[in-house]
Amino acid sequence: RSSHLEAFKKQKLVALREESERRKMENCSFQPKISNRSRRMVTNIMHKLQLEGDLHEFLYNDAKRRQERDKQYKEYIPPEVTFQPQRISKARRSAAGTAPSTPVEGLQAKRHAV
């Protein structure tokens, strides 16, 4: 008995969402034409992923999760990585006389060193 009630509630919720979407779209001048093949593809994807509800919301949330995961991958430093270079600014190298001020001076210094 409760499963019938749950199914009825889901159907009612889907109908209300569809009606709400239809009302929102009434004032839109752009009306995309979606082919039957595309509709079947989306239906199959939703069935395979066992999705219920709005596909757009699912895709939005999925994109957010992927962005967060990519950010974590970029920031991740494995624990076995021990090398940490010490960066020295150009001004500091020039002041110490260790860096040529131009690439040409660097090449000239190499020739004289040989």
C-alpha cells in the first residue's frame, strides 16, 4: 500500500515539475527541436545511471564534482616528494652577480669561461 502511495507521490511531483517548466518556457522565444533519437539517448543514460528527476540538475552537480576533483588533483603533492626548490628572484641574483642581466651577456660569459 505504501509503495502505491510513494509511486503516486513521485508521479505527482514529476507532473508538477513538468508543468512548472512548461510555464517558465511559455515566454521564451527559442524553442529547441530535440530529435527522437536524442530523447532516446537521454532516456537510456538516465535509466543506466538510475536517475530520477531533472537531468540538467544532475549534469550541473556532476560538473561541480568534477571541477572540485580536478582542483584537488592539481593541488595534491605526494608524501614521497621531498624536493622543494628555493626560488631566487632576478633582482637578488643580479645583486649577487650570479645572473646575467640579458641573455646575450649570459652567452658571452659562457664563452669567456671556456
